[in-house]
Amino acid sequence: MRLGIHLPQFRAPVTGEDLASFARDAEAAGADDLWVSDHVILPAGSTRPPESFHDSLTVLTWAAAATNHIGLGTSVLVAPYRHPVLLAKSAASLDALSGGRVILGVGSGWMEPEFAALGVPYRGRGRRTDETVAVCRALWRGDESVAWSGGRLDGLTILPRPARPGGPPVWVGGDSDAGIARAVRIGDAWHTTVSDPKALPVRIATLDAALAAAGRPREGFTLSVRVRGDLDRLRLLAPRFRDLGVDHVLVDHPDEDPATTAVRVAALRAIL
């Protein structure tokens, strides 16, 4: 299984040098990719999500500049928060500058007060997520005529384009049936979060049924699982993940001390 590590983006304060050191050590210890989460504005005193929360793409760009080859992922960007053209541009630039390392994880969001604070309608967020992905891919391909419910572009383009033809892979988050359906319909992967490991086989069975109905083989479609926990929890979960055919595990470890990153990542690499 591929191993992703969540960057120290929230909870405890972190300096730029600590973040860069964490990213470099994770890369050297064998992690496959680095990840960030996405929240913009949160209630004062919030603990879940924590109110101290660095901007996702800023943190990922900082980590990209400190590393050489490790992947860079979003778990997940709330697509409706952003204008699709701006998101297409940001992702294209980061992919081009990093040499094709971006994984664009997207979701439709769930925190209604955050939508309201940003002036974004909560209703219809699933449709806007689909449209955002379609606009991004069209612009990454170089299409000069792009239309969606919020606008239309003719004779305009994004340059530089992503390093990879067609742009970064799109991993779709969301544990609901709608999220799974969206992943099968428009995604290159389903990226889920494990809160109850006992429920995971049922959700994967739903995914497999949706893939079969769409005529898509599991081969070539990534199954990614995000889990928060320490080494002991990962030791218990790793055999189950292997049995279920999980391709990628993103670990959000409660200990984000940059001084222990290399040892921790090496231990996780050995487990997975």
C-alpha cells in the first residue's frame, strides 16, 4: 500500500521551518505523498475542526518547495468554495512547478456555517462540485470553449498547463452513497475517511457495485483510506486494509512533532 502523511497544518502552531523539515523528513523516510485538509473560516473555539487552520494550498506549496519528488495531495478541497477557473489555475501552477506531483482531492463539503460565511449556497453543492471538476479538466486539456452553470469561456486558456497531460488525478472524497457515485462517475479514486473500521467493508462493497454498474474495473481506480491514529492503531488496521484491497492509506498521526517525523514515517512504512 502507498503511504500518505498529513502535514502539521492544524491543531498546534507550526513554523515555516518546522513544516519544511516535516516534509523533507517524510520524503526521506519513504512516504509516498504529503496531504492537507481544507477549511477557510471556522467558529471561534472550534475543536473539530480545530480553529487554528492554515490555508490548504499555501501549506502544500510550501511543502512542495521543500521537497523533490514526494506527491502532494488535498484531503479534500471543498470544490464549491472556489471559482472553478481559479482552482484550475492554482492546481495547474502547483503541478507544473512541482514536476507533476499533485493529487487533487475534492469534495462537496459539509459545514453549512462555512458556506454561509463565504457567501456560497449550501444547496446544489454536489452539482457545483461536478462542474468544477469538469471545468478544471477542460482547461487543463487546453479547451478554449468551456461552459458551466456559472459562466462560459470562449477563446481563453490557462498557461502554463499542468506537468501531466490532462492534469492531476482527481480523487473524490465523501463517505455517502452520493460521494461514492461521484467518485465512480468523475474520479480517478475514492478517498474515504475511516471513523468506524467495521463499516468500511460495506462501503467498499457499495463502491464495487457502483464500479461494476458503470463498467469500470477496480484496476486503475484507486481506493484510498484516511485514518487518524498512532502506530498501534495502524498495526491493527493494516491487515484488514490489505484484505479489502486498499491501495493507499493517508495517516493523520496525532503526534505532529517534526523532530520525530522520520522515525514515525519509517515505522508506518514498515507496517504498510
